[in-house]
Amino acid sequence: MKCNCLIVDDELMARQLLEHLCAKRPELTVAGVCSSAEEALQILDRQRVELLFLDVEMPGMTGLQLLDLLPYTPHVVMTTSKTEYAFDAFQYQVVDYLKKPVTLPRFSQAVDKVLELLKSATSQAPSPTDIYVRSDGRFIRLSLDDVLYIENIGDYVKIRTVNQSHVVHTTMKNLEEKLDPKRFLRVHRTFIVNLGRIVDIEENTLVISDKVIPISRANKAELMNRLTIL
């Protein structure tokens, strides 16, 4: 299984070491090497990667701040010279946390975890046709066919259906992992849409029902590839 990765670290020697270690794993393709989170964000806004090797402490924007701004959610392996960020990394559901200087055995262990997750995602069981959301102490069944789009609103997400909306305390990443990727696509860091409910697309926006939804540059190509265009 092939895996595109991006290296983000402000230290030259750390970047060179990670490049060297990546070269030892034929499954990995280094899509880019960045010295700042700002530079990485520009790349990630244009193209998708499956794996992000991310330093925590960097001048300007930190690695954790970058994760808050990502237009999509690649697997993340944190790299740092300190262990005090381990709890924060766990909160962001990173795959692994490597202490510098990174050794080959620990690097390979982290890569194996990511590859296993990617393999599992491609061979998962058929997705359900319904989901249950909790509202006022009850669990309400929603048909996924009726879901128009899902919008991130802070610590909650709003699930908009044909007839109503439901606000649920969960994350976009958690919902994205539970939805059928053939039917739903994250077109922006704040929106997941039902591909079968799109009315029209123009430049960097699409319309579902009466809602105009932004499309990030990183997701535009994937969206167009998923549509049947005459």
C-alpha cells in the first residue's frame, strides 16, 4: 500500500533525518518537506496526503495550531524533543508520538500503525444506511439518504436533513469515519456533504437545498472526480 506523506519541522537536521527514514520504507512517498506550519498549510490546501510527520514546537504557528486549521484529516505522527505535549497530542487523536532524535525502530513502528489504519479503512465492512443521534435523552434514527450535509460548529456538529436539523456533541473526524465514503465527502474543514444531494457547483462553492457550501482547494479535485460529468 502506498502512502503520501508530508514532513513539517523547523529544524533542518530533523527534516533531513525524517527524509532519510522515509526513504527506507518503499510504501512512503514524500510529497513535500516544510520548515513551518504556515508553509505546510499552503501545501495541504492544494493537495491531499495520508500521513503528516509534524513537529510540535515551531516559530509562529505550532503543530497543534496547524491541526486546528487543516482542511481535511490525514493521519498524524507527532515529532518533538519534549514529552510534555503527549497529552495534547492524544487529544488530537494522533497515531503516534515520536521523541527526537527519531530512531529507525520507532519510526518504523509508527509507519506500520498508519499503514494498518489505511489498510483497514479500505477493507472495512459495508457502511450502514442509518445513524442514530442523541437528542433530549432519546436516540433518533436518521436515514443517511435524508442527510443533506454536516456542519462543524465548535465542539458540536449540525446534521442537516431534509426535514430538520440535529446538533450533536461529536467531532467531524469521528463522523467522517462512520459515513460511507462513496456517498459522503468532506469538501471543506467545516462541511461534509451528501454527494447525491448536490444541486449545482460553481467555482469554489456548491449548493445543497438552499445552503451555499464552500469547497476548499484541497478537496475540489476529489469532488470533481467523484461526480459523473457529461
